[in-house]
Amino acid sequence: MAKNGTHALQNSPDTSREALRVAFLNANNWGDAQRTPLAADASTRRYERLSRNLGSEHVMFMDAPILAEGAPCPVDADETIRNQMGWNAQSRLAASRVEAFVAIATHLNAIGLSAPKILAYDLEHGFALLEDFGDAIFARVIEKGENEPRLYAAAAKALAIVHQIPVPPTLPAGDISWPILEFDRLALSVNADLFVDWMPAYDPQTHVTDTDRSNWETAKQNLIDQALSFPRALIMRDYHAENLIWLPERTGAKQVGLLDFQDAVLGWGEWDFAMLLQDARRNVTQTAAEAAILSYLEETGGEREEFDKRLAVLGALNALRVAGIFARLVKRDSKPKYSNFQPRQLKLLAQNLQHPALAEMRDVFKSIAPHILELA
């Protein structure tokens, strides 16, 4: 079902994915474009840059097959149902649904930020044509000499706008609505558990006995209780230097091009900050981190001591998740390249564990992985 002026695809006896792609592009006047595949991200989505008229016109083509992942979480699903449905429902992920991208992008643009404009889409088949922001990814332009503190301060200012504007329970995507769910206890719990489920298999120095697992559960729930007491905000969940585009020709917060936000939920602003500043992919300098925090607190009027506490708690929960994911990718999925990120990720975890709010979990680590604490 295509919306917003997009031409719906006609039924065809050739239902192969490529035939559907071609039909969608033809229906939206991009069938004659040059198609250049882009490097795959970690999701089931794939992207192509489309160009025509000697490259003077270009857009992005998103291909997100609906059946490539488990279903997203239904609004009324309880924990039992979510556990039966699997990871996307447990974690309240959008399952790469185009309607989620359309709904969140429309909201972000409406509040004065730079998300790709939606030029056409087909929800039934999982296609969209998007504004092309180019290739000035934060991480790459910083490597080429762009001012890192300036970019991180700009990214923080954009976050301040997102986090301060209330969001309704649902956002429109054409004629349908996309729910904004809470990042809740179950989502936090199953994500943190990735660490104890997979790190012992990855790292021989990590040992988890039955007693340790019981202590882990108590300490984990204590962290989650703290998180659930913090103020809520709409968060984008995957906000870091590989998912942001520098748009210096624009002004203010619009200079930050936003790419990966379809998993947005009601969470906590410091979760987005943990993703931004505690980045497993690159070392964020202390100068850049401080510029980001000061920019954010100046915009929001927040108190530094409380911010630091919330960042440590949510940063630790996120670091446990990411370290567990890397361990699983290496051991279960035979993707050894993720071992390259693990030393930095474990150091970030150890640093979070130094905060007084993490005392109980720090004691657990003294038993199961004292060597990780030494990384701080």
C-alpha cells in the first residue's frame, strides 16, 4: 500500500525481490537511474544510491523486506508473548519496518531537525526513496581533520531538541500509525543478559557460577530499577558517529543529518549519550565528550551530577549489551572482526562500573571478571 503520492505496485506474476524493486522505481520515475549499492549495515535493510542526469539528481533507495526479520512488538503484548515472539519483540525493535522510519523521520523533520525527507514509499513491500545526505559521515570527516568537539557539540544540541519535545503514543506514517513504545524492564533485562550468556564462551577469564548468576540477577535488577526511575524521553537508540552526517551548509541543529532512528522508543536521554560518547568503534576524546555534555546541559538546563549518574547507569546497561553482542557475533556467528571492538567496549564498561551507583554490579564483577575492572 503506497502512500503520499507514491504509485502502488501492480500485481505481477514475477514476484522476485528484484522485480519488485524495479517496479517500485519505475512507478516513481527512477527506473532509468544508475543504481549503486552501498555497504550493508548491521540490519536486514539494504541501500542503493540512485543517480540520473549525469549525477545532478540523486536519492537513496531503501529496501527493507518485511519478512526478513521477526515481527516488531505489538502494543498490547505482555512479557510471555514477547518472549515467545523473540528478540525484536523482547527488545522493542522496529524490525526494519519502513513505516517506523517514515513515522520517526516525519517527526524529526517537524521539530526542526534533519532526517531524510521521504520522497516515496511502499509499506506493503518495504521500499522507500529518501533524500540523499551524501557521505560526510561524522567519523570519516573527523578522521580528515574536521573539528571533533564542534561536531559532537552539534550532535548533542540535536539530542537536546529530540529529548525535550513530548511525543504522542503514536506517530503517523501515511494512513497508519506507528506506536512509540517504552524501553522497559524486559528489554533492558534481556539485553544486559547477553553479557553473562555469551562472555564466558568468548573470554576464558570470565566465569559465572550459579551463585554468581543469582548475584548478577539481583545487581542487574537494581540497575534497572534505577533506570526506570529516571526521566523519560524519545530516544533514537543507535546515535553515534557512524550514523550521523555532517551538513555544514545548513544552520543550527539542522547541520546534523540523522540516519538510523527507526527503533526510537521512550527511553532515557543518557542512553543516546552513551551511544554517542561511549563508542565501541572509535575513541571519543575527552574534549569532544565534554563539549557534547556542556552543550546538552546548556540546552536542557540539567544538573551535571545527576546527568553523570544517569549516564553511568544507562552506559553500563548499554555496555553490557554491546559487549554481549560482540561476544555472540564472534562465537555464534563466526564474525571474528568484532573482537577488534571488544577491548574498547570492555574498557568503557569498566569505567562505568567505577561510579558509586554501580557498586553492587561492581562487586559481581569482582567475582566473575575482575580483569575487566582493571581496564578502567
